[in-house]
Amino acid sequence: MAVEDKHTQKLKAMIKEEITAEFEQILDFAQVACPESHFKPLRSKILRVGNNCIRNIHKKVDDHYKIEFMAPSEDVIEFQQGK
């Protein structure tokens, strides 16, 4: 697997993680706000929309973007002991 492919996979995993966390929170709020009889159909629709969103973003990333991960730079600080 090429380095670019690894970077793309890393981005796609981060996208999936963030969107999934978002719709899990939405489902938590909806469960509190909705009667049980309405929650199950709402849950299905929220999950479908969230998963479709993930798939659509992944497809756009694959079709239109070249991904290169730029690691944050590190500062090195040296201390000298006084004499």
C-alpha cells in the first residue's frame, strides 16, 4: 500500500469516527426526547443518513483528492545545567 493510500485511509477513518460520534450523541438526545414508539423509526433514519454521509464523503475523497498527512512539527528544547 502506497503512503498516499495510508494517508487517505487515516483521513477516512477520522471522518467516520467523528460522524459516528455525532450521530451517537444525536441518538442519545432523541431517545430522551421521543416516546419509545417513535424512537425506533427515528433511530433507523438517523443511522441511515449518517452512514450515507460517511460513504458520500469517502467517495468524494477517493474521487477528487490526493491526501498527504503533514505531521505537526516538534520543538526540541535543550537545557544546560549551570556551573
